[in-house]
Amino acid sequence: MGNLVAIVGRPNVGKSTLFNRLTKTRQAIVNDEAGTTRDRQYGKVEWIGQEFSVVDTGGWVVNSDDIFEEEIRKQVILAIEEADVILFVVDVMNGVTDLDLQVASILRRSKIPVIVVANKADNNDLYYTSAEFYSLGLGDPYCISAVSGSGTGDLLDLVVSKFPKKVEESVEEEIPRFAVVGRPNAGKSSIVNAFIGEERNIVTEIAGTTRDSIYTRYEKFGFDFYLVDTAGIRKKNKVVEDLEFYSVMRSIRAIENSDVCILMLDATRGVEGQDLNIFSLINRNQKGLVVVVNKWDLVEEKSDKVMKEFANAIRERFAPFVDFPIIFASALTKQRIFKVLEAAKEVYQNRTTRISTARLNEEMLPLIEAYPPPSNKGKYIKIKYCTQLPNTRVPSFVFFANLPQYVKEPYKRFLENKMREKWNLTGTPINLYIRQK
Ligand code: GDP
Ligand code: GDP
């Protein structure tokens, strides 16, 4: 189960610099991330074989100089609720400020591990001044220089050592895990209630974790799957619900622990920035996707034409990934509720699709021959063979070429589109690699 680290602190202490430093190595490898989530909001870190997510609470404020104390307070409260470890960044060049003391007083009341990160300790003299941060009452300040990177390796060791020892939940591997995600008021709790209904006996909470269990088994009407983090959906926090990054923070854990995400949109509001952020999280984690246009009961004109326009508008916003089911539903009247589950089930199956090498080559090679990759500087590019990689999270394919470096993004997209025409890959991301042969 993924751990989540939140970076908190007042503006200009170096949160964003630290975030970039921690996530850099990983992002250099994963450079094909589409989407709109600004990079400083959410990133992944891999350290001594452990992968975890980092969130920079400052990343949601456009101009961090204008940030209000109240807003920082809310962010810290949310970070405490959602994160496993908090990095409280302070600035050794400035010393302790009033705002630092306020943040510290909130953090002292929480039970999760907090590391005081004394940043901008660029030289030894500054190291010594960091002692004043003991007064925050949160233990030893940990000196780093986010700009130069000094101290960040040891800091990562410390972070990893503080992750809670989690009791493994006994989830059965072959049973799909669905997460219902979306921004506040999209109808997440309502649809979960519609699935589960009053019949409590079909819901089994799985015990055994330090937090609320995040998996709920659903077994009815021919469906058998886990709903991820339904407790998190029902437990609402009015203090922070209006914050822009609330829905993202809340979604991370559910998304990371799922196979397929059911993204709830509000038909009366269309696609907004927060929806795109969550979509981007789903994409970056390579999860399956079903989009639900909820509150369809409130839409007056429900013609096919209106639906088509709606669907096109959604796909336009989510491009280049456009091959996913869109279900027009109402959690309130329960219209098409089971269609949503059927779609999620289908996407799950698509995500585990295996295409035999023989069929793959039979279908793709004639096409590639008819429409070869454009030649580059007079050199012809030939793709001779393709195959699906075994044991990957999502269907992943390798195309072997004489000059792989010249096969560009548009051609890869062409191959992907053709594959999506030929096989049912709806709702699942796929990976295409071009390698040397
Ligand atoms: P945030 O508002 O907390 O996210 O702070 P930023 O990461 O934007 O950094 C604020 C300023 O401090 C920028 O000018 C950074 O270059 C600078 N800064 C960040 N880390 C360090 C550091 O380790 N040493 C020094 N000297 N400057 C730093
Ligand atoms: P959440 O914050 O995403 O969990 O959203 P809720 O499930 O709490 O729903 C937010 C509000 O929208 C509540 O007042 C619901 O009654 C209402 N709502 C949810 N789904 C529907 C729907 O399909 N139709 C209508 N008319 N209202 C809905």
C-alpha cells in the first residue's frame, strides 16, 4: 500500500524546491506523463526500493506570497488527516517566525510523524543556527539544502524509516478493486450508497489495518469486487472541503490502491479544473477509467444529441486519452447504476488483456507495411516484429525497429489508435515501446 508524504510550511521556505529535489530522479524516468496536474502538487519518489507519493501543499496556491494564514492552517489539518509522514519545512536563514509557531502548534497535536526540515542550511554556520528550531517542540531539526541537495538522501532514509508498519490487508488478488473518485459534491457517497443500498450484509469491512480499512467487498448481482476507500468518501471534513486541493489529497490513496477508477462528474457543472487534476492522477498511476456523468436527472434535455455533445466535450478535455466509457447516470434515481459497474468490470478485463504474438503481428505488420513510420533524413525505418510484454500492470507492447529513436510520438499514437480499433482496450491505458532490433 502506498505511503503519502506531505510537505507543509509557510511560503518561501523552499517547499517547492524540496519537492522537485525529491521527485526529480523519478520524473526523469517517467517522462511521458500527460495531464494537467502541476508537477509540484503530486509526484512519486522511489528510495531504497520503496515507492511513495509526495504532495506539496504549497503547490495549490498560485501566488504563494498571497497565502493566508487561515489557508495554511487548513492545509496542515488536511495533511495531518491524509499523510503518513509530514515534512515541516522551515528556513534557517530567517529563523523561527510566528507562522512557523502556529503551524507547529497544530502539528504537535497530531499523532503522525513530523520531521522538521531546516532548509537553506547551505553552510556550516547556518547548520548551527538551526538549533533554534528545537523551540518548535517537534524534535530535532533536520538540516538540508534543497537547492544543492545536501542532506536530502539522509532525509529520505529518515522518511522511509517513519512509515507506519502496515498490517497487510487480506485482499484476494484476482478480485478487481474499484475506486469512486471525483471532486466534492459530485455524488461519490451517493453512488456508493446506491451500490450498497440498505442491505448491509452484502458489505464486508476488512479488518486489520491501523487506519479504517480501505477495502469493502461487494458481492451481488453477479458482481464481485472491492470498493476502495468508501470510508474516506463518507467521512467528510467540512473545514477543508472548499480547498482546491482537497479532492486531490483525498483521491490519491484511493486511486493508488485501485485497478479501475470510477470518476464522477457533475452533469450540472461540466468538466472543471479539479476534475482534470483527478483525471491526471488516474492517468499517471495507469489505472483503468470509467467516467460517470452524474446527476443526469437534473439535465432537462436528455436527447442522444445532448449526450453525444456532452461526451465529446469530456473527451476533448481528457485528450489524448479518449478511449473510455462514459455513463450518464443518477445516483439519486439509480438510473444506470449497474451500467457503471458493468463498465468498470469490462475495463478491468481490458486492463488484463493478453494478445498473442501471432495475432498481434498478423494484424499490425500489414498495417505498418501500408503506413510505415516516416523516413528520417533519408533513412528508412522498419518495424519488423511486435510482442506483448509479460507481467505488466497494463497491456504493454514492444515494437522492434531498426532505428527506434526516429519513431516519433505521432506514429506511436497512430499504432495505439489502430490497436484500440482492433482489440477492446476501452478504459485501459496501454504502453507502447519501440526498441532496437
Ligand atoms: P516555497 O514557497 O516554500 O515553495 O519556496 P520555494 O521552493 O519556491 O523557494 C523559495 C526561495 O528559496 C526560492 O528563491 C528558492 O530558490 C530558495 N531556496 C529554496 N531552497 C533553498 C536552499 O536550500 N538554499 C537557498 N539558499 N535557497 C533556497
Ligand atoms: P460527494 O461529496 O461526492 O460524496 O457527493 P454526495 O454524494 O455527498 O452528493 C452531493 C450532493 O449532490 C448531495 O446533496 C446529493 O444528494 C446530491 N446528489 C448526488 N447524486 C445526485 C444525483 O444523481 N442527482 C441529484 N439530483 N442529486 C445528486
